Amino acid sequence: MSKSAVDAYWMPFTANRAFKQEPRILKAAEGHYYTADDDRRLYDLFSGLWTSGIGHCHPQIVEAVQEQVATLDYALGFQASNNRSFELAERLTAMAPDGFTRCFFTNSGSESVDTALKIALGYHRANGDVERTRLIGRERGYHGVNFGGLSVGGMPANREAFSACLLPTVDHIRSTSDLEFTAFSRGQPEWGAHLADDLERLCSERGGGTIAAVIVEPVAGSTGVLPPPAGYLERLREICDAHGILLIFDEVITAFGRLGEPFAADYFDVVPDLITTAKGLTNGVIPMGAVLVREPIHDAFMHGPDGMIELFHGYTYSGHPVAAAAGLATMDVYEIEGIFEHARELAKPFETLLHGFAGHDKVIDVRNIGLMGAIELAPRENEPGARGMEVHKRCFWDENLVIRNGMDTMQFAPFLNADRGELEDAFERFGRVLDTVA
Ligand SMILES: Cc1ncc(COP(=O)(O)O)c(C=O)c1O
């Protein structure tokens, strides 16, 4: 790759200057492996970016996309739409928990989040509940990068440069993670359900009747895999019900099998009012997101003259036919290949492998649930994030292994159809790096 090409691309969420001194460039992928531009094969222990649970270039999805792009490449989506978008909407609402009868398409997780927040605000307004304008997020939450999602998100570094322009009507409840009480939990920590009462506190301070919606990731992903404490989501649901607040689960990572179930809502048996998705919806092949909505929320908008647009919101590429074809093929593969069942069975061996690092002298926490895992490393003195970044790079260059680090937390998202042997091998390579890194 020429230096001018590398320089031209201002990369997202990347230390661009450091990256460009030693670019890590991938040019092909198949199954569970990437091919780098120097022809090395690298094992992908992050399923793309939590996206590609059934492996790269799955032949059935490739074929569906090729066929669709040659049949109907694009069709307008306002006041008319393509056949595939309807088929996928029906498929997703059938897969969703009972009562989720409507699906609104977007092109990313960030757009799904902003769409869900707008639907929540619009719902209360449509019901004449005009005082409900507050939105509640959570510290260490990640809801994408658009202004709504950034406002409810709880990652200070993402918000800092834009803080003057974030929504003024947002509060945050506390994060559920505190290593003093939760370190080395397997699955859901026993400690922390009481933190849901932060919402009750905000209801007292602000007035429960002023809060439109609460948005949480059922398992916080991007901030390093923080499973919810036992009883926490149930308590949030109770408080929302008591105050007429909508509960939004941001399932951009957790939907479509990451926890061995179609949705985290199924896994935890806690049903929200709206669910945001993206990533696994198309196995990462074509950008697409979807917001799943319960019937009464949709119906609240359906008033006024029939010919009137009910929700003034949408994207040029909402329900894009090629993305929808990829989504349909992905849903087929999930079903035909028993992907969610396999993911469920793999969760325990994955947990065992991860927690095998619990006694390592550089490790301060190990967390996991389903096929989401994190190993938090002790930061180097005065150099937060440096050790994690070095582990990432050493895995890439020395061990042909792609993993992700968020600062000093190494994150793992195995393929939903991985086998135990390949995970053992991958963690052996990771272990060699961890043993020798400074
Ligand atoms: C929970 C959650 N919400 C929203 C997003 C944003 O998705 P996107 O990057 O597709 O905009 C992400 C991305 O990782 C996410 O994990």
C-alpha cells in the first residue's frame, strides 16, 4: 500500500499518526481468518468488530448479495420500498420477543440509537405527555457517535470535544462495574443490583413524569464487557414501569446470538420497549441497523389523516435491498446451521479459557458472558493504555492474531460457530504475548 494512500485515509477511532508508522492492513478474509497485505493469515478473535459471528465471506450471504445487487440494486425507500425490506422486517419481528411487531431500518448502530431515542420522545408527545423530555443513559455506556447516542453515552473521551453541544436533557446512572466488588466474576456479578436504584433517585430529583426513556446496553460491550449484576435489569424494568418510562435495550452487540439467544432480552428474560440492533443483522457484510418496537409505541404515532407521514424520520438507505438481502441470508444461516445453539454451548469452554488468565500477574480482572469476554490488564505507570496497545500489536505481528483493546482491556468476541480447539490455540498465542510483554 502506498504511503499516500495510507495518509489519505483519516481512520475512525484510530491513533492515526501511530498507525501510519506501522499500518495493519487486511486485504481478504475467509471463514475465521483474515489475509493481511503481506499475505499472512491471521486468526480473527474479534469476529470483525463484534459483527461477523458466522465467519467472513459466508458463501450463502455472498451469493444472496451478488444476486440481489444484480436484480434490484437500489429502490427509493420513502412512500415506496423494495420487497426485501418488508421480508426482513417480518423475519425480525417474528424473531423478536413477543409484542415487538414493528421494525424501522437504519444503516448503523449509531443511527439505530438516535432513531430509538426519537421514537421514544415522539411516543410520549403523541400521547400528549409533553413533559417527558429527559433521556437517561449510563456511565460507561456506548451508544454510537451521533449527537443523541453521544449524549446518552458515558465514555468521557468520546464526549469531551463536543460536550458543549450535547443534549441538555440527559442524566446518567452509575456504571455497574466496581472491581472492588465485581472482579473475576464469571457471568453476571452477584454485586450491584442496587445500582439500578439510581434511576429511582433521578425520578425523585427530576420527577419521574419528566423522563421519556432509559437506554442501556444489557451487557456494556465497548467499555470492556460489563455483564449486568444479577437482578439489575429486572429492577430497571420495574422502576421504568412504575414511572411510565420507556426502556431501550441497545443490542447492537448482543442481538443475534452473542449470548446464545436471538436477543439479550431473551437471555435475561427482561423485555424492554425498544431494541436497537446492527452488526450481526447482516453478519457485518453490508451496513444495516434496525430498531424493533412494541406495538403500542408504533400505534401511538398512527393518528391524524391517513395520508399524513406519521414519523418524520428516515434515511436514504433505510431498508436498502442489498443490505436486506444480506440480512435475510444471515437469518437463514443462523437458523439452518443452528448458530445460536452452538454459541450457547461454546460459552462455558470460552469462560474457562478466559479465566485461565485470572492468576496472571498483569491481569486485574476477567469478565465474560455468552461469547463476550474481556481481560483487563494492569496499566503501566503513567502510561494508561500503552500495555493494551502493545499486546494488540504483538498479537497482530508476532502471533497472527487479531484482538481488540480498549485502553488496557483486551476484548474477545469469538465467532459464534468457532470450535473449542481453535479458541484454545488462539488463547495460547495470546498467552505467549501476555507472558513476554513489558
Ligand atoms: C451498543 C452499541 N451501540 C451503538 C454502537 C454504534 O454502532 P455503529 O458503529 O454501527 O454506529 C455500537 C458500536 O459498537 C455499540 O456497541
